[in-house]
Amino acid sequence: MGGESTTRTAPRGAGTGLTRGAGKLGERLSGIAVGLGIVLFLGGFAWGAVAYRPYTVPTSSMAPTIAAGDRVLAQRVDGAEVRRGDVVVFDDTSWVTNASLVKRVVAVGGDTVACCTDGKLTVDGKPIEEPYLPAGSAAEVTGFATVKVPAGRLFLLGDERQGSLDSTAHLTDAASGTVARDAVKARVDAVVWPLEGMLQRPTGFASLGSLSTPGPLRVIVALIVVGAVLVLGGGAYGPLAKLFGRRGAARSGTEALGAR
């Protein structure tokens, strides 16, 4: 009658279709996310394995850029792609046998390199800013006479000039300490252990010509990270949906009892 109140309850099963539809859509999206994540994750690793090689640097000749024992990733490149300022991995049996060396390219074929003028290395008469050298150190300990780098060859120095057995230690060789471009196996992009990241671009050589374009390492890492997030996020959807579904059902049941 007039003073009575009624409680309307939804018929059993109302909204179930919408809930099930949303659940199926969520499952599909979760499966897509997991599948895409696996593709990106594995694709990133595969790309990295093809494009890069890991090396452990045994000496401190590249300190402080690369310390003894550091683990680096070096992009596989052809020697023709090497530019001034690159840190490269190369083999030269006239320097050492059965070992790969890591040094910095400071001059390429056709360049004239010398040291020192006002304490700086010069290439084609231009003084080179080298911020990667150890703080307070000179560009060379004793200096060296002018070297004209032959075509197709490279002049290489360690960043720790005092202890590096580099081109300056082989100036009396027939090639004046230079190394053939085709001896280069890879170009170092990053120090990964300890995790110091990408090497700084050698901007001091920019006035002499173009610098190398950074390799795809950042893109590869991004693919791996995004893939991992998608796999974890998609895989977590099912358990989370069930958990929240049970909580929602329990809450609805409690509300229904309270309304009676």
C-alpha cells in the first residue's frame, strides 16, 4: 500500500552476457598482447645476436672509457664503415696473435696525424678535443712525428695513452703503425657490464667529416623491454580478472542479502 516500499532486484542472470562478452574480449586482447610480446622479445634478441658481438676488454688501455674486465657490445661492421673517433675491435697479427684488440680510430686513410701541438693531437693540422682522455692527461706522453696514413688504413690509439700499445708502438713498422680497414671486426657501441650504457659520441672529430651513425642497440633494447612488458601484462590478465571477478561476485552477493 501507500506506506509500503518495494525492492526491485534484477532477474538472475541479468548482465551475465555483458560480463561474459567483456571477459572474452579481455582474453582475446590478453592473448594478442602475449603473442606480440613474444615476437618482439625474441625478435629483439635475435636481431641483437646478428648485429652485435660481446667482448671482454682485458687491459686498461681504453680507460676511463672502458676499464679492464668491462664487457662491451660491438656492432658487426665492415671496415669501410669506420669513421674517426670510433672505438673498434680488430685483429692484426703484426701487433699480436690470437687476440682481438680494442682501440680508438683517430685518423683514416689520407689523413696526416701528429702529436702534440699545445698538448693536443692534430689531424690534418686541426687540434682535436678529446674529452674521453683520463682527466689531466696529455694527448700523448712523448709525442710522435707526423704520419701520413695510407689509403685503406687506420691510425689507432688507446684512450689511456701512457699504457697503450697502439699505433705509436709500431711507428717503425712498414705501415707506420697503421692497421688495414679490413682488420676491423666490430665497432663498440656500449659498455654493458658494469652497466655504463652507450659510448659518448666523439664530437672532437666532427670538423673533419661525418661521424658514425649509432647502431640499432637502443631500438633492440626497446623491443626487448616492450616485449617483456606485453608478455607479463598479458599473462597477468587471467589471474587478475579471476581475482577481481570473485571479489565482484562476493560483493554483489553481500549487497543482495542486505537488500532483502
